[in-house]
Amino acid sequence: MHDLSLLLATVFIGFFAILNPVGNTPVFIALLGNADEKTIKKVAFKSVFVAFVIITTFCLFGHLIFRLFGITLPAFQIAGGIIVFFIGYDLLQGKAAGAHQPKMQDPSLYEDMAISPLGIPLLAGPGTISSAMNFVGEGKSFINTVFIILVFAIVCAITYLMFIFSKKIEYKLSSALVKVTSRIMGLILTVIAVQMIINGIFKVIKEFPI
């Protein structure tokens, strides 16, 4: 039970850090600043739903996808850790994370924005997929995988609420507070990334002892 609680706490912090609802809310505002409330709710739900479907798919069938392309979990953990590290590093430097940076599109294409860039890669980018696969690998059971998906659903729900109340939040939060929060998320991400790389290296050593 203790190990499960620790895993779920790590999963929640990791997903919250990489989805970064507080830091991504200004991006959402920038993309849909002139949209009405109904459109904001619709786009927010669709973007979060797209991210949830993608991450759930990788949590459940990621290993099959890996086998199809001949990818090993340690290789994905190491590569994913590097990706997550640079995302976290960019956040620590006060930059928009490269792998999550959306491209501004025509403001009239709100429906398309829900899928890209909001759903992919802002929420379900390479870093999120890498983290999800790493957590599933550490969970080592189907029940734990279900719990990981539920935790991701909770983080998605928080992100959805942040998005639909984005205009109100914009008035409440100062830009300085948003920057501080983003940098804290960046620090957490870099630590998680280093741990992912270490876990991947140890699994390689275990499978291929010198």
C-alpha cells in the first residue's frame, strides 16, 4: 500500500508538472482570448479529452507499439528522460518548453486548435507520453496502470477547470506568480527526468550485464 501511495503521488506530481496547468493557462488565453464562454468550454474539453485518449492508449498499448517498432522500455525511458529534462530546463529558464510550444494559428480555427496545438503537443507531447510510459513501467501491474490512468484523468480535470476559468484566473494571478510556478514545475520535471534516465540505465545494465 505504501509503495502504491508513493507511486501515485509521484505520478500526480509528474503529470501535474509536465501538463503544467498554471503555466499553460496563459497559452490557452493567448489562443482563445477573443472566444466566447461556450467556445472556451468546448475547446478546453476537447483538448483535454484528446490528451487523455492519447496517454491512455500509450499506457495500455504502449508496449505493443514498442514491439511493433522494435523499441525497448529502457531506450524509451532514457530518450524520454532527455526530452523531459529539456522541457524542465526550458521552464527553469523561464522559456516556453520547446516540445510543448504551440504555433499560433488562425483565431477562427478554434476546433482545430483543440486538437493541435492544445491537445498535441501542448498537453500530450513527447514529454507526457514518455512520463506515462515510464510510470507504467515502474507500476509493473495492470491495476497500477489503471490507477495511473485515473491520476492522469484527475490532472486533466484540473487542467480543464484552469482552462475554462482562464479569463478569471488571468485577472487573479500576477504574471510573477505564474513565472514562479512554472519554474518550480521545471525543477520537478528535471529531477523526474534524471530519475527516468537513471532507471533506464540500470535496466540496461541489468539486462545486459558487463
